[in-house]
Amino acid sequence: MYNRNLKSLLFVILAACGDKNNVEEQNGKVDILFVLDNSASMSQEASMLGLSFKDFDDVFRNTDTQIAFTTTTVDFTGAGASDDLEPGEGGLFVGTNSVLSVDSPDFLRRSRELLWCEATYWDSADLFAPENQDPSIDCDSMIEPETISLQYLDCLCGTNGWENPSGSGQEEPLEATILSMCRSTDLTSDYCTQYSLEDQTETIIVGTENEVNENFFREDATIVVILVGDEGDTSRRIPNGSPDTSIYQQAIDDILPNNVVKVVALGPNLVSTDAGLTLPCNNGGATDWASLRFLEMSDYSNGLYINLEEEFDEECRQNNFSSLWDDVFDMVHSN
């Protein structure tokens, strides 16, 4: 559910909040980037998101929409399989043929391959548990899954092809978003080459010609960035403890000046009470300031904030995203 009641709280807490008004369709083209927390706490959320892609397919089919995936891992040294930049790290898209059109005949399978085989960390101990076994699955005639089993993932990804290293413990979805845009442009923006924090300037090495994101962020498309994470954001261009995301708002406006950019944040359950902001379903160790960064980015772009978990009868349950894609479609095509 979209936390509309938190908007008023946000304006009280944050004075410097940008705004993109007069949202218009740009020739009907939509480019959707998923920025996914691939740390060890996110497999259940990734499961529910991937299961919802059937609804995504139903809603966006026959539209000029393309999607791509990256992860929140920016500090890739010491994360992943090696210290070298790998797909999904530093804003680089995951997978081969990483840009996927919704009109592709195998969209549903390929979108789940990119999400579940390339951008999700699965705990092998959990997958090998008895409750996650389904030996009846036939790889040649897989039906729409209701849950994720070891056998299903082996069919989808190849035997043990779902085994990915856990991403960096420092989740930087906003930085990953900027770097993914930098890898898709001609790097004329200063935000793509360096940044300053506390009087120190850091140089950003975006990569070689083999480390770019091609055929995405079309100039005449509406851009939708979907941030997915249970800890919010701890990106490096903002001091820890600060919820002010204006530096990333400015970067998006500078890198993609001719696009409408909408941010959809799938984050911790934020609740405004008389005592202040609380996080009642906080399994990922989120902080209020890191979660507020998600909220501010969605608010700045007239986007959406969606709870990864909802509280029912004092019990937290995973959101099944049943209405998410209708909401995203309406957001994109509203004036």
C-alpha cells in the first residue's frame, strides 16, 4: 500500500525536496530499471516480486516498454565472485541480452531468469530444506509457480545456476541508479566522473567500453526506477544519518535532462505516529533516515512508495504486489 499519510511528515522533516510536475507521456515509451538489494535478507521479497511479473506482463503487454536489472552493490571489491566489476555491480546490468522488451514472446521466463538467476542471493540451506522441495516439477512443461522450490530454480537457471554470492552489505540503490545512467550515456555530466563529500573529492571510474549499458534510457522514454530494498539507502554521496537525497535528484536531472523520471520505492514499512516515524516490520535492520531516502526520492518524482511488508493483526506479512503494476501503469500514463 502506498503511504500517502507520510507525505505531510516528509515536508516537515525535509525542507529541500525537489519536484517534477507536469508529468507527460513521451511517445508511449517506458524504460523500467529495477535496482535490487541482493543481500542475504531479500530472497523472500525477490520471490514475491518475481511471482508478480505475471501481472506485470498482463498490464504492460502491447506497450513499448523495456526493462533491465542491476543491484544495490556499488562497492564491489570484496563482494561477488571476484574483486573485478561484474554484471549487476556498480550500476552494470545483469545478464546477457540484459535489456528485455515486454513484447518479447518469452518475456515472463526471461524476466524471472534475470531476477532470480542473476540478481538474487538464495540461501542454499533454505532451498535444500524439505519445505522447499517439489520433485514433481517437469522442466519441459513448467507451469506458473505458486512458490519457489529448489527444483523450479534448477529448471529456470540450470542446476545450481541460481547460486550467486551475497551482495555488498552496504546497500547503495541511489548510487547504483546514477551509475547505471552514467553507463548508458556519453558521460558528459560531472555526476558521472566525481563527487564530493565532507571536503573530499572521489573519482568515479565508470569502466571501459565493455562495461556499459546499451540500448536503455531512451531519450524519448519515460524512465521508471524501481528501488527494492529492506534497509533503505546508504549511498555514499550523502552523509550517514541524513535523509536528504537532493544530490541524487540533481544528478538524475543533469544526466537525463530530457526525460521524465519516476521513482517507485519498495521499501520498509514506514508508519507515522504521534510519537514520530516507526518501522514496525523491520526484518532487515533499516533505519528511519535510510528509509526516508526512499520516500523522498519517490515524493520528489511524484512516484510511489510501496511497503515490502504489511502489518495485519500485529503480524508482518510479505506484500504480494497484487496491485503494484496497475498502480505503476497509472502513474506512468497520468498527466
